[in-house]
Amino acid sequence: MALTHEEVRAIAHLARLQLTDEEVERFAGQLSDVLDYAARLNEVDTSEISPTASVLPMNAPLRPDEVRPCPPRDQLLANAPDPAGGMFRVPRVLELEP
Amino acid sequence: MAELTDLSMLEAASALRAGDVSSTELTRACLDRIRAIDGDVHAFLTVTDDLALAQAEAADRKFKTRPGEELPLVLGIPIAVKDVLCVEGVPTTCGSRILEGYRPPYSATSVTRLVEAGAVILGKANTDEFAMGSSTENSAYGVSHNPWNLDRVPGGSSGGPAAAVAARMCFAALGTDTGGSVRQPAAFCGVSGLKTSYGRISRYGLIAYGSSLDTVGALARNIADLAPIFSLMAGHDPLDSTSVTDPVPEIRLNGADLRELRIGVPKEYFIEGLQPEVETAVREAIDAFRGMGAEIREISLPHTDLAVPVYYLIAPAEASANLARYDGVRYGPRRGPGKYPDDYFVTRGELFGDEVKRRIMLGTYALSAGYYDAYYGQAQKVRTLIKQDFDAAFKDVDLIACPVAPTTAFGIGAHGDDPLSMYLEDVFTLPANLAGIPGLSFPVGFDSDGLPIGMQFMAPHLKEAQLFSAAHTYQSATSWHTSWPEL
């Protein structure tokens, strides 16, 4: 199957990736190659087979709910591109009513 | 004494205990060698001179106050850490521009356990971006070069660690293996590399790629050097709920009797496309095990050829979720016009490399509505078949022996702009990750171009001790692991 440019742009949008036109063109071919190759999986009869999400038994271990120290705020903010007033500053997400 | 950097890790540990050398001298020797040759090899992304010398001085103080036999074997030993494992305060980039300048506020548990035992951290070693690749060509900070031939890749994604060990810039290195990323570079660089069982070593502080596949491992100049590193890192960590609580076995390397050992040789691993010299070297090594008394059986792992498509759907699917966190808000640079949501698109579009973008998109597609069952769901079911192949095989054999990679180290740029051809190179290493079992790569010869050839052992889940004892017995009787590149 060949992915169209529109499909590549739609996938990139879901993944929050801005692509150039050149990238759309190139990735369309490369991703189609991989998906074509992966199509052989559909020739395998798996009607009686359970999926493996993890090789370990999936359990959700519990621990006591105790207060423990965590790194100080300034240390965690030190890596942020735009810290301000002890917080992560981000572009406005909600437009206010006039 | 020969050059200090020519010692194996255990030889260096003995020299430290005998007082023949100090950790400071070992560390300076490694730092000098990095300065001398890493301009050509480019194994390191960051060299932590000051940290290393401070750790070395602390180690030397311990040797003065306590007798050496009570101290951990890694005390005072300079090592490298793959740049996907966090070291507190040290730049950790995952080979990506999107983490440029990131200094983690904590260390990975695997790193902490070695540092607490006194290991000396020389620096962070190169990797394909987010460990996605088989050559280090996907590092945003430039390719590493194979010390045996600088025009060849060192393999990947732990190519920096493998090149650093092979070129004797460090005594051992920490790597990670999600689809072969310890074993294949170990083979390409002629060193020994351990992929541990899924769950054996904590992944706290390992920056996530494919969470059902990621494992921490190590590379060293021989099997015996790997054992104390494994023993220190292994074991449950409350900070990683996927780390198993099973006890860590003691690794005994005292010339195991191989006469009880049954080694399976899977016919699906000796296929068209396998470089003839690789097949010859691997078969000769298998013959050597037969000569030492092991029973060799041909076995079948019938779903082997499906490991590539299964892996290249499951790993990208997990990666697409894991890498959603890189949004230019909490760490890394932010790009864009200062508007929502544009900044997300521009930051990720500009700062992720091509291979990372491809895998995020493959995973996004495989998980998207209407395609989930056909791609991700079906891949998870075929993964079950691959795991069942191993479960059946290990009823009859203790170990599986096979090539690590179809060829020796390929040329830089050889796979051009054809990612699928690169993925197909991973066919012999992916199955162990999909099944969660441990693997060990060790040198068994050279091709006519003088490039190392590796063989792989695989064992049942949590049976690392079996890998160690058989491979160590081989290295006790052979000398491939004692050859080093001239640099």
C-alpha cells in the first residue's frame, strides 16, 4: 500500500510534527516500504493466539502511600526553556472573551 | 607494565588492589587516550573530566583505608555511559537536539549502583537518536567510527560505548538494548556485550524508547569483566515496577564443565544474505563448543523472519507514546512563533531527526483508529508466536547459538536513504527482545577485511548465568577477545 501525501500529513498532524514538503514526499515512500513489508504479518493465522503486550505477567504493584522527598522546584525548572515565577511558562492556550 | 589502558577491567582491579596503580592514574590514562584518539573515533558526546577525577580520588582514598578484597571490583574503574542513561547534572541528550542542554536532576538506578560501588564516570557515549538505529548514523551529533576501520560504522545504537571499549578509552561501558543495540555494536567492534533479561535491571533513569522491549546492558573487553557489572546493576528497584524481584544469581566463572550443556543452533539464522565468513566463523565457534563436550542440536525457530515486521510496528508504537513528552515545555529548547499549538509542531518538527520522525509516524499510524487491529494488534499476536518458538526450543536446549548480525560492520552511508534495508540487518537480534530473554555477543573471528565477527548466545528468561559460564569457558580457550585495533 502506498501512503498518499495527504495521509502522511494527517499522521504527522496526529503526532504533532511539522514536516516540510520534501519530508512529506520522502517519508511517504519510506513509510510505505515498511508498511508493505509489514503486510506479511496478515498472512499468519492468529485467530487462536493471544496478544503479548509484555513478556512479564502484567500486574500493578502497590506501595504504601507515604510522603517522600522530591527534587526541589528550582532544580526541576532549571531545564525548562521558559521558566517564570516558579512555573513553566507556555503560550496562551485559551482565548479570553473580549 | 604495558599501557594502562591495555589492561582488562579485572586486571586493572587487581593492579589497584596490589597498589601498582591508582584510580587517578587509570582515569588520567583513559582521559589522555580519549583526548588523543576520540577526534577520529567520536565515541563520546560529553567527557566528564572533573567528575571522573573527583570519583577517582575518592576511590583511591577507599583503597588506602580498607583492604581491597572487601571492596567492589568496579571501585576506581573508569567506564563510559551511553547517553540515554541519566547521570545527575551531566548533559544527557539521547543523541537528539530535542534534549540539547538537558541536565537530569537524578541518575539512572543502573548508574547509581555502579557509582555507589565506586566506578568512575568518564563521560557520555554516542548513540543513535533515542537509541533508534543500528549504526550511530542517526545521532544528531555525528556518527561514531569503528576503531577497526574508521570508514565503517561501529554499529548501534550503543555504537559510542562499543567503540570506546574497543579503542581502549574505557574499561567497560553501559549500553541499552531494545532490538540489538548492545549485541550488534559489540559484534561490529569485537567486544563482549550483554543484553539482560527484560525486567532484570531497573530502567529508572533510562530515557524510554520501547517500554516493553528496553533493557539495560553492558559492554566490556571480555566476559569476565561483564560479570561484576551485571551483578551490581541487577535486582529489583522500587523505582521501576517492571524490575523483577527474582534473586540475582552469583556468576561463577571457574571453567564450567560443558559436557552437560545442550546448545541449539536455529536453522533460520543461517540464511541467504548471511556473509559467508560470518557463517564460517560462527560454525567454527560452535564446533569449538562441541569439542569442549557440549551437545549441539539443530533446532527451529520458525517465526524468526517475522521478527522484523513485528518489531518495527511494536517499537515505533511504543516510541510514539513515549516521545509525546517532548513538547518544548519542561526541558529542551522550544522553537516556533510563541503560539499554541504551533510551538509543539515546530519544536518537534525541527528538533527530532528523520529516523525518530519516521518511527513516531509509523507508530502513530499503527495505533490509529481503523488500523490498530491490522498492524499493532496483529504484531502483538505474532510476537506471542515468536516467544512460543523460544519456549518450545528451551525445553530441549540450554542455550541457543547464532550469528549476531548478517554481516560485519558496514560502511558509513552504505544504507543511504533506505531505512527498510537497515531494519532488515536487525533480524538476528530482534527476537530476544520480543521474547524478553537475555543474549550475549562475543567475538569469534575476523573477516578478510580484518573486521570482527560476533556470535550470540541466547538463554531462557533470567538465565544470564548460563550465558556467562559457557561464553567465559570459550574465551578461556580462545584469544579472539584479546585482539585490539591499532589506533
